[in-house]
Amino acid sequence: MSEASQPFINENVRRYTLGVLVVVYTFNFIDRQILSILIEPIKQDLGVSDFGMGILSGTAFALFYATLGMPLALVADRWNRRNLIGLSLFVWSGMTALSGLAMNFWQLAVARIGVGIGEAGCSPSAHSMLADLYPADKRATALGIYSLGIPIGIMFGMFAGGSIADAFGWRMAFFVVGVPGLLLSLLVFLTVKEPSRGQADGLQTLESEKHPTIFEVIRYLITRRSFCHLATGAGLTAFVGYGAMTWAPTFFVRSYDMSLTEAGFWLGLVLGIPGGLGIVAGGWLSDRYGAKDTRWFLWVVAVALFVAVPLSAAAFLVDSWWLSLVFLSFPIMLGNFYQGTTFAQVQGLAPVRMRAVAAAVLLFVLNFIGFVFGPPAVGFLADVLAGSFNTDALRYSLFTWGFVNLWAAFHYWRAGIHLEGDLARVGGE
């Protein structure tokens, strides 16, 4: 049966699909970020430097995640997206479990590469599906809800990783979080429906229609100034976010003498609750004010990032652990405003047949700047500062990170200026 002849998906199916995708994305971030709470025991067990742990937690995963996202998105624009998500979930969950068997740096690096390869097939497919389920005026909210998988996944990863590592060792933490994803993949295969492409926009596409190549999609997107600015802004925001998120647990262990269980619990709460509120609030505020003035779809993010900078600086300078957590909760919340609206505007800028690849291009830029360079750069600077600041080296390394959000805010401001004109061009091409 062709995509154009598929039945209309009702509201219950729409909500169920979004709910399952949120759970899938939650496992995505549990498996992606659990390494951050395990840095200290892995470092001591395997004898790895801070820079090396930054490579393991960021670069080894992100290089393959970012690079393979585009070819897998090309598959998603041609094939059943539900099946691709289910298969991807099975692969990355299995590789997470296998991480617990690693006996040295290189074996763990290979396992992390496997997690990155699996996760590369998830978000572009999910973004494309949700764009076909929700119209443009509800898309930022829907993609914001989907992005709740990030803070929820980080929160549970911190909770589980810290407590399990303290009780049973870091290897068991990988087993416990990896195996349930294998079962969830069966649920995706058996219960999620594939929506018709273009459905939410009142469009119909046929399987015989021409599919653009990756290079055609990239060429299309880079001619949109709004995309160039928002992708750069998203990458810089992720550079700050992934760097801080990866190393914050280690910071609290080193600077405040917390156990892994304590650091995992408190940071899980901060990254999960304020982080989730920021994603929802950012999507809702962007939809509300962007409906009146298109520029505010992205200017909301610019304002949030600007306000986050002094609060982030304060979080890493105070002497009290609880005051540090209080200050940190605000930049965590504001730094997540970009999630829903950034992905939503890219789906609006891209024609229907380009949407999965367009999402992958954005994720490539975001993760290449943010995840490939963020965690190892924090670790590298901490190694450089160690001679002068000893255990506080990581504190001052993280302190510098928040100021990059000023640069990101500039790009979101410029992206908002060009957004209306670029959106208007979509229908005429």
C-alpha cells in the first residue's frame, strides 16, 4: 500500500506514538550519558586520563553518531521509519550492555562507537514521524515533549549509574541499563504505526516521487540563512551543555567529596526536573510568541541563553554544594529552551521528502560541535590547569564553558531575523 493511501492516524494513535518515542529517546540518553557518572571508577580501573575519558564519553560516540546520522536519515526518508527506530534501539542497547565487558580503553571505545552507530538511526526518523503527525503550529511543543527523553534519560542514568556502581561496580551499571532497551525494541516493532508522509501539512507524497540526495539536502539548507545560524547556535549550545553535563558529576565528586550515589541523585534531579521544564517551556513559549511574530520562534532561545551565562558562572565558583546545585538548575533549564523549537523550525524549513535528512544534518552539526569537542575539551583544559589548581582544575575549566552561550545567543538572534523569509520560500520551491 502506498504512503498516500495509508489511513489517517487519529489523536489516540498520535499520542501513543509520541509517548513511545519519548520512552525510546529516554533510553537513548540513559545509554548515551551513563558514562558521565562512571568516569571516576572507570578512570581508576582502566588507568585513563581526563582527556581520554573525554574521548570515551564524547568523541568515540559522537563521531559515528553524527556522521552516520545522515545516511541513516536518507534510509528513513525512503523506508519505514518505525522499523529503523526499532532496529537502532536494539543495536545501541546491546552495545551498552557489552560496554560492561570492556577490559581496557580500546574495548570500551569500540563499544561506545557501537552505541553511537545504533543511536544515529533514532532522532532523524522520530523527528520526521512527528512532523507528519503534528501541524506546524503544534510542532515545537510536540518535539519539545519528545525531547523530554533527554532530561528523563539523564536523570535515570544518573540515579541508576551512581547507585549501581557504588553497590556492584561500574560494569553492572552498563548491563542493567542496556538490557531493557532490547525488550523495548520489540514494543516499537509491534505497536507503533508509521504515519503518512506530509499528513500533518495536508500533503500527499507518492513512493515514486524523487528522493533528494544528502548533498542536495545540504545544498538546500545552507542557502537558508536562518538554518545556518540556528544550526551554529544549536552546536554551540550543545558544546556548553554536553561539556558541563558530562563532567558535572566528576566535579561534584572531586570538589565537594560526594559519593557516586550522592552525585548521581542530586545531579539527576537538577538535570532531570529543571532540564525537562526548560524543554517544555521553551517549546511552549516559542509556539506562543512565534505565532504572533515568527522571529520569536528563535529569539526566545537567544534571550534564555543570554540570561543563563552569569548563573552558570556562579554555579562553579561557590563553595557550597547545595548552592552550586541551585545556581546550576537555572542554566540547565534555560539552556534547554532551544530543543523543541530548533528541531521544529528545521522541519518547517525542509520539504516533506527532505525532513529526516534535514534533521540529521542539524544533528550532525549539533553533535559534531557539541559532543565531539565539548567533553574532551573540558577534560583537556582540566589537565592543563591541574598543575596550578589541583582538584579545582575541573571547577575552573567548567567555569569558562558557560560564556560560549553568548556566542550561541547571537546566532539565534540572527536566525530569527531570517526565519520568516526562509519559511515563505519553502512553499514556492
